[in-house]
Amino acid sequence: MSNIPASRQHDILTLIRQEGSVTVSLLAEQFSVSELTIRRDLDHLAKKGLVERTHGGATARRNLPVEPDYLQKASEYPQEKAAIAEKVASFVEEGDTLYINSGSTTFEVIRAVVALEKRVTIVTNNIDAIYLCKESEIVRLILAGGIYRNRSHSVSGSLSSLIISQIHANKAIIGVDGFSPSAGLTTPILEEAETTRAMIEHTVGNVFVVAASNKIGVVSNFKTVSLDQVDALVTDEKGAEIVKQMEIPESLEIIVATNI
């Protein structure tokens, strides 16, 4: 393998994409260079947005430029999403006002919250919440207005943000398309980023992000917020293992949901 910096960095990037993650010590041995040299290589690749730095190494960064179809997303990681939903619902208390944004994981969250049979208010842009809440006499559902998007089963945009600006929730439960230490929370749709950002900004309590492992290390087109604006990540066991290797804010709590 080449020890010319540009060639070596290309080979390192190829290896990271193949393996998913690497350590500095392993790369130093493989390329017969110092660990300091490898750290510089990884820092260079991270600055270019090609990898995510971890404690002692790096992981592959995956991009999501196009929003996947809702039904496709709903079919992925169903057990993990159900477990994540049950876990985050355990933090919901009687009388809570909750912001819950759109997404297949947050759909499961709404289902789990309704099943608690607690008097709560759910403020959401997830249109499918109507189906989940229609039989409940104690869950108060407030739908954010906006333009309907069939691909995400949601409404979003400036009208949603206008309604959200009038409500202060005491908890927010946020689904994401991408979770990255360097890029923060991201989504391929600008309006979805605006609506979710408004929810977070108008939450006076804890902000929970719910994400299965397939969202960790993913970066999409539009940033919602940085990770320092998130209090906790609720993820599956594999997701927790990945995140614990990353350089995340010390204040961000990692909550592991075991499959039910």
C-alpha cells in the first residue's frame, strides 16, 4: 500500500467503506506509519465529510440525498423500532405535552404513547397519528398544519412552524433520517427540517431522538439541529455500540432499547 499521503488516504477511505469502521492502531500497522500520521489522515478525511471520527479511529459516513418512501422505511427494522418506541414511551408522564415529528419510528412512538392510557397532548405533523388516536378519549391530538407530503405521510413547512410557535411542549420525541456528530440531525427535505427545528426550539424539557442503527452515521441534505441541542438518543443495541465510539457531546445520554 502506498505511503504517499493522497494515495494512502484513498486506500484508508476504501478500507473504511469496506469494513465500516477502523482503528488508528490497526491502520498504522497496516500502512507502516505512525499513529500520529494516521490521525492526521483521518482528520483530513473527516474535514472533507468522508468519514466520522471516533475515539481511536473512524467510521464510514453514509449519505441520504433522496427521501425514501414511507412504506419502505416502515418495513425496515420493525422490531427495533417497536422496542425504541416502548422505551421512550416509558419516560412519558401524565399531563405531558409532547412534540412528535413525522417518520416510521415516531409512528410507533405515538402507538406506544396511546397504549399508555395517560392523559397527554400530542402535537405532531404525522398525519397517520389520526388513525392511532381516533379511539382514544384521553389523548388530545393537535395536528400541525402545512403542505401534505404523501411520501412522508406528513405536513410541514411555514404553516406548521406557525402553529408550533404557539405551543410549548415539555418533551420532544424526534425521528431522524440522519444522526451524525459532525452534521447533527439531518433530513433530505428542507420543510421537514424547519418543522422539526421549530418543535425542538419550543420544547422546554427534554429532547429525545429516536433512531435505529441504520440512521447512525448517516448525513442528509438539510440540517435540523446540532447534537448539543439533544438530551438523549434512544436506539437499539447495535446503534448504541456505534454511537459510543463516536465523539458526541458529553451531555448526550445514550438509552438502549432491547428488542421486545
